[in-house]
Amino acid sequence: MNNRLKEISIKSLKEGKKLDLNDCYYGESHWNGPFESKPFTYYYFLAGFVKTLKLKRILEIGTHYGGSIKSMSKGIDPKDRKKNRIATIDITYLNEEGFKDYKQIKRFHGDSQDLKIIKEVTKYFQKPIDLLYIDSQHDYENTKKDIISYGGSLH
């Protein structure tokens, strides 16, 4: 890891740990484990990464219960909240109650590769995004398709 990336990573985790992420949790596990009702460590990194780099336009693919996207939204400077665009896509629509205090997050319900969803998301952002966070199907082909669909249309 080069020094600049290492500095950003360390600062991101440090800044993220200053934020209250108690309502950012993973939820029901995919691995037959317990319901995760507290933030995972990487949520602090994501929130701090957004804060450190002053990111305002974020697209996540793979919402699940919303822990990651809610964490990232907490990293956005409150002064920039009116200028931000933050959205998440998932084929499932879980934890509606958990999003009630996160009106700044636009949720798209559907397959990230559905042309209708791609058009809706592209229209929502209209400009380049700062961060494309892909946490859905963890295989090469699907990840590549998401990068091409969203990285290409929102760069």
C-alpha cells in the first residue's frame, strides 16, 4: 500500500470512530449467524472515508439492512447535506423502519442490472458520482457489469 493510501485509510478509520453509528447495523446475516445489531468495524471506515475525502455523491449497490449506506451518509458534512446525492439499490427491500430517519438516502428497489433501474439511477444523479460502493453479488461478472453500467454512465 502506498503512503498516501495508507494515510487516507488510517485517517478514515480514526474520523469514522468519532461518529455515532449505533443505528447502522448489518441485520440478518447471510451466513446463518446471529442478527447483527451493532456497527461492523468497516462501517466506521466507510463513514470516515466519506468524511475525509468530502464525498457528497454516493451510490451503493447492495443495501441489505442499510448499515453501510447509513454509515456513509453520516460521513457527509452537515453543511453539504442539501448538495448531496446518496442512493442505494437492492433487489430486496429490507428494514424500511430503519430508514425512516434517513430521508437523504434514495432507495431504488430492483436489480442493479435492470435497464429501468439504471435509467432511474442515472436520472437521479445526473452528474458524476464521487463513490460507487458495490456490495451485492460478490463475483467477477456481476461486479464488472455494475462498474460498466454505473461507473460508465455516472463518471
